[in-house]
Amino acid sequence: MADLNALVIGPTGAIGSALVQALDGAGGWGILGMSRTAPSQGARFRHLAADLMDADTIRSALADAPPVTHVFYAARAPHGEGGVENVDGNLAMLANVVEAVQGPTLQHVHLVEGTKWYGVHLGPHRTPAREDDPRHMPPNFYYDQEDYLISAQRGQAWSWSSCRPNVVCDFAPERARNLTTVIGAWGAICRELGVPFDFPGTAVGFDSLTEVTDAAHLANAIIWLSTQPGGANRAFNITNGDAFRWRYMWPKLANMLDLPCGEPRDIRLADWMADKGPVWDRITARHGLDPRPLERVALWAFGDFVFRQDWDLLSDLTRLRQTGFAGSVDTSQMFSDHFAAYRKVRILPTPGVTA
């Protein structure tokens, strides 16, 4: 039996799967993954089937499992992500898990949050954003979840932490809500239609500071915070650490995609790409790509959310660095690596190469 046993809530999601991979690579961890649906074959964790809204199923799933030392909570209540999300459901799910695992072996609970804590979904907010900045007018389920953890931990031997990444980017072939595939599919369609690789957003957003978070980098930081004294009972911003402007990143992306770089073009992807399914089908056939519809490759509304932010997005990383975590990511290299991964599995086309 491993000395440390991680329970990853949401092990097949964007962040949960990165956590599983990082834990597996670190060694010394027993890895449990809890979700309603069993993962595909080859998962690197022992699956525990449970409905997080049903406390009894959680306890039953844990009955024959090794004692949990660390919880990594990366789940969302049903109905998906959006502006105002299900407060009661998200709070109940977290509470059900924590109450089921509390005991003498529990050491730490980590909660995955995001920059919606600062109100990024509402508009401009204070930057650089610091973990103790004032809250915005509720509702915001992150506030309720963190308040619950603070209350539940009081007087207990275990500790908690939370993270606030911005725009998590990763290689996730089954997830369309991914900035890498949004950019890659947009570029492929630009090439197919013989138009420049324009920035599909506002001119102000093109020049504003922004940042993203690589999923593997996030997972490494979460594990660090969950096993170091400096990570106890605090929230932490986690981003790549190299804030950028699309004005300077966009030409690099154009070069990666072998396209002429265009200019800011104030369009909404969700509208302009609504009729581009047949174009994508032509691209798929010519390049021998995985035959999946365009809506399963790129979530255009997510691209609109990112590219139409007309204000700076910048998170202060001082608190994270003071714990001793020194990791950082070159965002342009991250995009290049992710494009390569999607090309390898034939979800995005390789410029100049056809089937």
C-alpha cells in the first residue's frame, strides 16, 4: 500500500486527468478516481463509481478503498460551466466528499477554483489579482465552497488549499472547450477558405495583457501545495507566469500553423463558424483526420469568451513562489507542443501534409 493515497474527484476532466498523470509520474501515490462514469480502458487510477450528490454512494465506494490521505477536488455540478453556476449543487458535492473522507488518515483537501473568483466572467477586475482581493457581489459557488472548507477544517488535523488558474490549456482529445483546438481549428478553416489568420476578437482585447495555465504545470503546482507546509489553509493563483498580449502571440501562432498573420477582426466565432461544418468535413477528408464533427473539436463560444476580454488579466504569483514552487511555462512553446499532440492523433491537420 502506498504511503499516500490520493482521491481525485473528476479524474477524467481537464484538470483531474492532468493530476492523475502527475501523481502517477511522481511515484509513491496510490491513486483513486471518483466519478459517476467509468473511464476508458488504460486509466492510471482505480475507479470508484459514485454520484457526488448522493452521500451514501460516496461512502459505499470508499468502503473497500485504501484510507485517503489527500483529496484533489476538480468536479463541477451538472449543467456545465457558465457565468452563474449551481451554488447549492457544487457546495453539496464538495461537502459530501469531505464528510465521507474525514478521519485520522486525511492530511489535505485541495479545491480547484479559477479566476471567476475575481469576477472575470463579469468584466474588468483589479489586477494583478491577489488572493485576498475583495469578493464581488455573489452568487459565486467558489465562495461557498471555500467558506465551507475553512469551517470544516477548523479544529481538524488536516489542512486545505485552493488554486485559481486562468484558461487551462491541455491535450484533451475528447474536450472541445479547449483554447488549443479553438485556435487550431480556426487556423485550419482560414487556410481552407484562403483567408488570413485574423484574430477573431476585439482590437482592445488584442492589445490587453492576458495569461493561461498549462494543465500539467497546474497539476504539479497543486501537488506541491498539497504536500508542503506553506500550502496549508490558503488560496493560490497559478498561471504559466508569462503574461502576454495577443498582438505579439498571434504572429507566433500563425507561424506554427503556417499561415499569413492577419489583424483583429471583431467577429463572434459562435456565429461565424455556425455554417463551417462542411468546410471542416472537407479538411477532415483531405488530411485523414478523426471523423468527428466540428462542434466536437472546438467550442466557439469559449473562444469568444477568451478573445473578447477587453481588459487586462494578470494574476499575482507571489504567494505561490514564496512556498518554494519555482515552475513556469513558456506559453508559446506550450501551444506548439499542444498543436503537435493534436496533430499526432489526427484531430488537427498538419500544414502541407495530406492523407
